[in-house]
Amino acid sequence: MSEVMEYKCPCCGGAIAFDSHVQKMKCPYCDTEFEMDTLKEFEQENMEQDHDPQWDASQTEQDGEQIGGDGSMSAYICEACGGEVIADTTAGAMSCPYCGNPVIVPKQFEGMLKPDLIIPFKLDRKQAEQKLRDHLKGKVLLPKYFKTENRIKEVKGLYVPFWLYDSDASAEIRCRATRVHSWSDGDYEYTETEHFLVSRGGDLGFDKVPVDGSEKMANDLMESIEPFRYGEAVPFQKGYMAGYLADRYDQSSEECAPRANERMRESTVQAFMSTIQGYATCVPEHTDIRLKKGTISYALLPIWVLSTKYRDKGYTFAMNGQTGKFVGDLPFDKGKAVQISGGVFLAVFLITFLLAGLL
């Protein structure tokens, strides 16, 4: 079994974790608080002196005894109680299922695997659960018993690995646009359509375009909880992960680059198209976008993942652990939808009938 790291309170010996409210490490037993800088010395003392892993994005060195036929799980020993902790091979921070102590696997985030930045959690579990309740309010098409029968199955505070891309784009865009004029001379209605060729060009800079590096996280879900405030990011320290879950990446920056490039291209087209105004229609005819090679940062970003169950079907929600932005799909009552659409149709029919009677 390989080494794991646990942060112990020097006052009472209890396991300490990062507290999102005070932005410090805090002991839940004696309430002693510790500044994050004080943990750097502790991490240095517990860091192995000889580890300089050869960079290989597809096969990074694993820590822990691999188990299972496909080697997809690893086993670690909790230093607090001696229990065996079974986790995914990409897991870097977790809790012992026996004593609840936060456990960190140092080698998952060292050497070339060490993140450049981390955004600490600002919001806690209770706030995530309240956001879910707020999310359900005012939803007319929500099934009647969803709020009462829906049960929160799991709430996880998770640091998700992201690649952040910086780049510059040079673009030339050519569009076909039209203006339409209509008038009448009393006898006839006239319509005139003018056609234009509109061009735009220039440079655009991109700073920290995020792409999640985890196969386990749905890309559309991760994009939906953006943006993050990167000005609040701090240099990576393992202590921020204590009390939360964390995974190292399992998709390299090279594998994620096409998604980043596509996002930058789409944003470039949208930015230049937004400058074209005063036309009835405007359709891109030709786009030439050149992305210059930039820099890449590796960051861990805070996300709350909530899993619920309603009538044997699971629903997943996500909340930005920094800003509180909340997203997730909800079921809808087909019967209510039919009633509402029928009511709208009836109202329109009655209004039309009354107006026709008045005329």
C-alpha cells in the first residue's frame, strides 16, 4: 500500500479540513483554525524527495495497490483507523468510509501532475442543498409530488480537473446580409430587398478558456456552470482538498485541445457577428479563423454535485462551488403541459371570438 496524507490538528490530534466559510483549515473537534500558509511546511516534510515522473499524458504513474481485473481501482490504508479505502485510480482526495477522516493521495498531484492553480470552495453543502430547493420553486410543469417524494441521494463537494487555455485569434469573416423595405401606394403592396456583402476582421484574445479533463464529468454540465472567477484562483496547495473529493485528470491537454479550439472559434464568430447591425438577415458565408499557439494551465475547480432519486429514476444537478450557479434537468408533468396548452388555446379562441363579435 502506498502513502496517503492526512492533516492532523496539533492541539487535539483530530483530522482537520478546509472550511469554505473562513477560508482556512479548521478542526471540527476543538475549532482551532490554521492559515493555509502554515501547511506548506507540513507538506514539504511529508513530500517524498525523489519523485520526478516522466511526463506521459496517456499513462501517468499510479499510486496505491491496483485491484480488479482491469486495474481501474486502487486500495489505500487510512492512517487514522487502519481501514482499507478503495477508490478510482484517478481519485486524489476522498474520505475514509470507516472513520470519515479526509484522506489525500499526494502522488496524484505531485511532479508533472501538480496543478498550477486551485479555486477554493466558497459555498458549503447546506448552501448547495438550499440552491436545489430554490431551483424547484416556480416550476409550473414540475410533477406534483416531485418536491415531496424526491430524495437527495448524494451530495459531493468535488474538485474537478480543468485545462485552461490562453490564446489569440485572428479572424476574417464575410457575411451575406439583407435589408427589407415595404410600402404601399394604396393599390399595391411593395417589398424591396437589398443585398449586401459585409466583412469583418481583426484579432481577439482569450484568457483561461476552460475544458474539463475528466471523462466522468459530462461536458455540457460542466460548461453550464461557468463562468468561474479566475482572479480568486490561488497557487495549488493540497490542504484545500482536505474534506472534499478530488480527481486528477484522465484526459490530457492534447486530448482536450480540440474542444478548446472549437469554443474559441465559436466565440470569435459570435464576437464579430455581434458588431454587424442594421440588417434584416445576416448569414456567415466564409470564416477564416487562425488560432495562435498559447499557454495551458492545469487547475482544480470547485463543484458541488447533487444526485436525487424520484420514482426509481436518478437526476443529477451541479452547482459552481465558487459562484453558486446551479444547473440540472427536471422532469415535467405531461398532463399539466396538455392542460396549460389547452387553456392557452381556449383563451386565444375566446379573445378572437369576442373581437370578431365587436367588429
